[in-house]
Amino acid sequence: MRKSEIITLIGDKTGIPKVDVLITIEALFAEIKNAVIEGEGVYLRGFGTFFPKKRAAKVGRIVKRNVAINIPAMYIAGFKPGKDFGKDVKTKCKKPL
């Protein structure tokens, strides 16, 4: 599902104009992004938590040239689904394995 499809669904379910839904969703994403960049976690009850996660330095390999390279430590965005959300995905997902 794409962002445009989500905007259409929310607009249809709530009766709010799609432009207003777009502005709201963009603001939500921007605030989550800014908080994680600042090193804070964002907890959305019933959905999950976004947080910065430290990835350790490691040695990688360029397969075509068979050359080892050093990949420095860095932060990545992490997400941990909430208890109910994770449980629902495990038990109710309709896509076959």
C-alpha cells in the first residue's frame, strides 16, 4: 500500500478532504523523523515505537572485486511493533508464507 492509497482510505472513512489528510500525515511523519534524528524514541500506544538504533562497525565485502571494506558504526532507524499489532500480524496476516 502506498501513501496515496492510505490518504484516500482515511479521507473516505472520515470525510476529511484529502489535502487536509495529506498535510496531517506529512506533519506526523516529519515529527517522528525529527524525534528519531534527535535521538528520542517515539511511542505510539497500540502501534509501536520508533527509535534510533546503533549499528556496530563491521567488515563488508565488494563481491565483484573480492575486496574487503570497513563499514563504520552508524545509527539506523528502528521500529518495534506494539504487543497487539505484532500479535495481530502473526495470527491474522492473509499473505501465505
